Amino acid sequence: MSISFPALLIYLLPGFLGLWVFKSIVQEDIDKRSESTQIAIALLLGISAIASLFLVNFMLGFSPRFAEYFSPDALQPKGVGNGHEVQMILTGDMKFWTSYITLCFLALLCGAISAWVREKGFGLTWKLSDAVNRRLNRWVSRPCESGMRALIDEMREKGHEPSLVKVYSLIGSRETALMGWWDGYSEKDNELKLSFLECCDAASDLAKDFDLQTRRCLVNCDSGIVIEFLDIDENQAAGFEEYAKGMYRKKVHPRGAS
């Protein structure tokens, strides 16, 4: 199957759909990479999608008439002179469009699978680099632009959902720290969203109980801001939340508290 360069570009364009999925999954901020690197990733995903289309066509080989609608050959114009492939595409052809839509879907799937392999560290390049780093007694690094995202992902993998959070400055006093229930964050704007908010000095009992629990910590070396996450599972988090709400009810409605 021989195709012209303009047609080849059209066939590789779905790779940019795969790149969009890839960027939304991986922890590394791919937008900080050079344009040439991003284009190379997109082209590799486009080639992977075309290879996957060959595989789909082979699997549908039991029904040749049906397989024609999901075939790499359908992407190649028939009976059109060299350089007129784009014109043929615009005029429309059922077999071409079914194959091209399938190609786009496969590109999305390749982007998701590639991101999953990258995050799990199953790739040969990562395995090789890890082995060399361990041989050199070096810390194995992971491409992650957000330490908070990496920490939260690690907690969830171990069944510890983010729950109660304490935020304070290394320069200030821990007694004036803010405590709140985890409600999300923004990687782009470097913001936290907390609910059920209170100052440690206003809920000293809760703050003391918090300090007795194991917790994980993030320190921003530029701003000196410290963020502590209570390291508990979902059942413990639910019990801790009910305990905190009970403390609030006693303080706000001491007569009505049971």
C-alpha cells in the first residue's frame, strides 16, 4: 500500500487525538515539552493506530465484505491520480469514512493505553532506566509535575482516601493552622478546596487528635507552605468525620447535644 505524503498526514492526524488523551492522564505536564517532542508523540500514536487498524481488519477476516469497511486499504484512494487523494476524501466514500472513524477511535485507545503503560512503569525504557539507576545507587525519579497529585494517587492506591487536611506555614505557628475536609485541588492554579473549615486554635481537641494520627506531608520549598493529609482509610475517615461533627454540635448547640 503506497500513499502520497499529503494523504499520509491525513492518516496520521488521529494521533493528535491520542496525544490529547495521553496528556490528560500522565502526571507529567506534556505541554512543557518542546513542540517537536509533542509532534513526535502524536505521530507515534498515529502509527500505532494504523497498526491497530491492520489488526482489526485481520480479526474481521472471516467476513471479507464486512472487513472492507474497517480496512487500511479503504484509506487508500482507488482510481485517483497521484496528488488527488484529498479531493477524493472530501467527496466522501463510505468505506473510507468507516475506516477513518475507526482509526480515530483506535488513536484515542492507543493514547489511553500508552498513558497507562507509562504511569505503571511497564515500558522497556523505564524498566531499563530504573535498573541502571538502582545499579548506580540513585533514587528512581518519576516524571510528575505535581507532588500533590502523586501523593494523592499513592494514597488512593493504598486505599487511603484524602480526608482531613491541615495547612500551615513553616514560618508561622502550627496552632494557627487551617484544618478542613479535602474537597479537591487545582493543579494549574495551585489551589486547594477545603470544606468543613476550622482553625486549629478554635478546635484544639480535634487538632490534638489529628497530631496523634499518622499522616503524609507536602512541603513547598519556595513558599514554605506545609500540607498534611491524614493517612486513614475510608472507614476511618467516616468515623473521624462523625467525631468532628459531634464536636461541632457540642460547641455550637451544647444543650441539644446528646
